[in-house]
Amino acid sequence: MSQTYNVYCDESCHLENDGLGVMVLGAIWCPTDHARAVSVRLRALKAQHGLDPRFESKWVKVSPAKKGYYTSAVDVFWRDDDLHFRALVVPDKSRLCHTAFEQTHDTWYYKMYFDMLKAILNPSDCYRIYLDIKDTRSADKTHKLHEVLSNNVYDFDRRIIERVQTVRSHEVELLQLADLLIGAVGYANRGLHSNAGKTAVVHNLRQISGYSLTRTTLLKENKLNVFVWEAAESQT
């Protein structure tokens, strides 16, 4: 029987000239009819840790004072069999050479998004993809991403990828959780340790998963899947 999934996507350091070498694209997905229950659980977790249930949890807000909440949020992800996460890591954007492949950074970006999502997509199921609204280009970006994803899986009638739309992250708990996991993967791949709260979140994710977060997992890993991108475009 066909299943419908919600997919919550976000990104870290994706701009071409932001001076930050490691880029991470990531997504959390779960059955559509399970998303509300997870959201309620995450809001209750905030209250348990003395936070406003409407508090927007983000990787940039992780601090030593809030590490209890953020490590517990990772536990919520890990213990829920219906939640899954995949990240695509580009270790060093400075090594990209788009001109050699006659492409722009935007073209390459959409290729990477497809590479991140293709392991998630099953042709017998249906997907609703949600991205954080970031700027005035968000509408164009979602339209283009929907087109690229659908064309790559021959989904010309949009049966597999039902929608790609932007949402406001402060209203969507699972998008906030995706941001947290993406941030942890990025922090691990940058080899950083300066923030005790962030280090605790990375340590917790490594401990419960058994993965370093810096190496590619098996493609069939369905709970916490990491793909470190090593394609030819990374060569100068």
C-alpha cells in the first residue's frame, strides 16, 4: 500500500562565496499522519526543560545552558522508529570548479539536493517536501527544486513528489529538528569543539547511532544516513 511522507529539508553553508568550506544538506522524513504526534512531543519536551513551547530550536542557539534540551531532542529522534534522517556533506566547497563542468553554483546545488533526496524517494510512495522560507527567492527555488526532482524520477504527473513548498521554521517542529541534526553533522565535519553544548549534542548523536558523522554510511541505512560527497566536481 502506498504511503505518504512529509520530508523536512534544510541546509547549512550552501552559498558559493560564504567563506565556509563544509556544506550540509539534510532532511528528516516520517509518515504524514505521524508528524503531528512528534510535534506535540517536541513541544512538551521544551516545556519540560523550562522553555516556551513556541521557542524556535535551532543549531545556532545550542549552548551549554540548553544542552539538556537539545540532547533530549536528539533522543526523541532516535527512539521514534518513524523518524528518519539523511545528510549530504560537501567537505570543501573551495575545491569546486563549476566552469570545468559548464554549470553554475545554482545548477550544482540542485544536483546536490537531488543526490541528498534520491535515497529517500520510493516510486510507490508519495512525498510532501517542506523547506524553510529564507528569502525572496524561496518561491523560485521551490518551483525549480520540484521540477528537478520530478524530472529525475520521471514523475511528470507529480504523483510521487506531490508538493515542494516553503514553511516558516518557527512554526514547524520537525524542520527545527532537521536543522539541529544538520548542524550537528556540520559541526562534526568541521572538527569543532569550542561550544560545550554543541559538542554534547554531537557526542550524543555519535553514541546512540554508532556513526562518526564524518564518513559515508551504507546506502540502506534508514535511520541516520550520511553521504560524504566525493564526486568529480570536487576536484580542481
